Amino acid sequence: MTEAVEYDVVVLGAGPTGENVADRARAAGLSTAVVESELVGGECSYWACMPSKALLRPVMIQADARKVPGVRQDVQGPLDVEAVLAHRDDYTSHWKDDGQVAWLNGIGARLYRGQGRLHGPRKVVVEGSEGEHHVLTARHAVAVCTGTRAVLPDLPGLAGARAWTSREATSAQAAPGRLVVVGGGVVGTEMATAWQALGSRVTMLVRGARLLSRMEPFVGEHVADALTAAGATVRTRVGVASVQRTDAGGPVIVVLDDGELIETDEVLFATGRAPRTDDIGLETVGFEPGSWLPVDESCRVDGTEWLYAVGDVNHRALMTHQGKYQARIAGAAIAARAQHVPLLETDRWGAHSATADHDAVPQVVFTDPEVASVGLSLAEAEAAGHRVRAVDQDIAAVAGAGLYVDNYRGRARMIVDLDREVLLGVTFVGPGVGELLHSATVAVAGEVPVSRLWHAVPAYPTISEVWLRLLEAYRDGR
């Protein structure tokens, strides 16, 4: 069966980004079709944000509780792995998307299941799973929201070793006895934290000098120390030469660059992401299949008037919340152009400019201890040519930190633009700091003057009093 239908907007990909583009388009009165080849809800709902945080939440609670008098004696035993995995399964809706489909239907968008491919300007062809053939034409915009996939390196033996990627790491139904994690970024550190606490003996192999190398240097040090204290082995400046698994149920042999052999039950490669644009027909509109799609501040693909790339595929900020943010910006821009409303293109923080993608990106890494950052690191600020000063504070010096857990260990840093007296970035590491981040995000995105921050009084005794200590250190030249 072949069906030809015209819509105002066609969205490729029904993850959080695609869902939000569809929501904004429908809210503006534009007819919208959404095409999805897997589960509605995307990577975040089933193999990334939701399952990983469901795995990590019990780990974080137990780690904190073991540092609180009156509680620690009751939480010394192992986690109930079966209960943790069941909790994770609940949060993925057992890998069924009925609820998300109902939401999409509720906003009035039309869902097409199947592989969607561009077929020239403004046209998408959908090959359904049961032989249906749909030809969708977009009056105003096609939005590519297909996200990314895990990248496996080209190593001898890896193709047949059944290595884990982030998908297997977040959906595994049992804790392996031994787990090697290759990579020291967010996925690597979070999954090492989770599976070590769930009973695996974890070894991390990191090619660089430290964990979480894109963040402030002290961040990786804190996380590595905590992982080591929990029983994991963290090895830096090592590379993997090959991987071997000869028997289907047998161990994996990881061969290092120097010839050393490490035997493990499973190996997780957390070594990067690539855009899922290799099979969506980019060649029919003049772009290279498998490439990142460059966009302007409204997320419209460079050199086009109708094609948008929203979320991970544009390589601006590969995080779910940034994809959703971009979707709100792109949706507003699509609607404005469709209705011939002038765009706020000259307004850096206007409704049609995704400025936060490069000036105020917030991120939480749910390790023990937690890591939270927004904006630029010191190295990034200096590389960008800003005249800046880094101000550091031991979070343990704040009364609220001592009340939160015994022997609190953490650090805060703010990066001050000395010419404008505003914050360019803030980083926290320590128990519970994820909930501090939005205050920092408001300060950075709002470009709040340091002089005004003195009037944002932190409640006592909370960990947020670290803000006062940072301002005092800046005032006193420390």
C-alpha cells in the first residue's frame, strides 16, 4: 500500500527531541507527522538517561547513607540487585512505548512507524514494517531528530566479541562478575559506578591522563578516588590493541597496547557517539550520509530553507536536555517562518536562538561523588580569549555539607569574566551537588553581575551556602 500525504512539518525521530519539535509545531497549529523506526521515546527513555539513572539512584543513596550517623549501620550490606534491576525495568516501561505513543497521539501528531528517508527537498519516504509505503511532503519543514549511536573502534576481534555499548550496559539483566570499561567519559564513569556497586569487579581502561577529561581537572580526580575506594581499578594512559572471545558464553580477553592480557566476563566500550544519519537519504539533498549536520542558531541546516537538524545530529551539545531545548527553539522558528513572523535573529538570547548550546550548557554526571557543571571550564574560557579568574572553594567548609554527610569531600569552582564581572562557568563535585546546578545555570545564562549575586542569599544551613563562600573568595582575592 502506498500513501501520499502532505503535512506542515515532518519530524524524523521520536526521541525527546523529536517529540518536543512535534509538540511545539502542533502548539502553533501546524499539522505534524513523526517517523520512528524503533521505540517512541528514543535512546534516552530506554537505553540512556532513564535506565542509567534508575540504576545509579540506589547506588548514590547507599553511598550517602553510609556516611550518616544513625543510618550507616543499616546499609552496610550489598544492594538488592534484583530489586534495582526491576526498578530500572519499570522506568523503561519494560521497553514498551505505549505511553509515549499515547502522548504523541494526544497532541495531535501522526505517527508513522518505519524507516524514514529523505527523497529530495521537503519529501520523506517511509518504509513500514509491514510493507506499507508512505510518501510524506512537508509544506514548511523537515526536522532531522535521529540522534546518535555508540561507536565501536576498529579493533581486531571486536566484531565477534559481543562487546557492550551503552545500550547493553543500561539494559543488562544481571551483573557480570567482571566488567572492563574502556573509556573515561560520562558513560564510562557512570556505568563503572553502577555495576561496581551492583557486584561487578570493574576495571576502567582510559587512554587519556584522567577521567572526565573535558571537565575541570579536579573532577576526574575526585571520581577516580571514589571509584578506587569502592573497589574498582582505574588505569589511565593505557590503550586497547585487540579483543578476543572464542566461546559464546566464555570470557573476553582484552589485549592492551603493551601486550598485557586482561580477562573479563564483559567489556563495555564507551568511546564516543556518531550521528544516526547514515540511512536517512541525506545524499538526495546534497549532504554526506553519516555526517553531522551544521546548523544556524535556529537549528536550520546551513544552506537550506526547509531542513532542520535538532539535537545530537547537529553536534552542538549532545545531551537530552539540550536537544529538548533546541527543539523548543527550532519549533518556535519553524512556526514563525511558516506564519511569516519576523525572527528574533539579532537577539542573542531570543526565542529563536539556541545560545545556551555554547554559552550555558548544564551537565550532571551521576557518579559517586556527583559532578555538575555549566558553561565554560577555565581552560575553555582562556582558549576562547576571555580575561578570567577561577575561584575555588572546598565545599566541606560549608556547614550544610557536614550535615549532609560525615567527612564530606567536594570542590566548587566559578569562572569570572573580569571585563564584564559575570560568570562564564561553574563546576561542582561532591555528594548531592546535582541539585545545586540550576542556580549556577541561571547565573551563567542570565549573565547575572557578581555584584547582584551578593543579594541572592543562600539558606542556612544548606550546601548552597558555597555560593557565599565563592563570592567571598572572589572579593578577597583568594
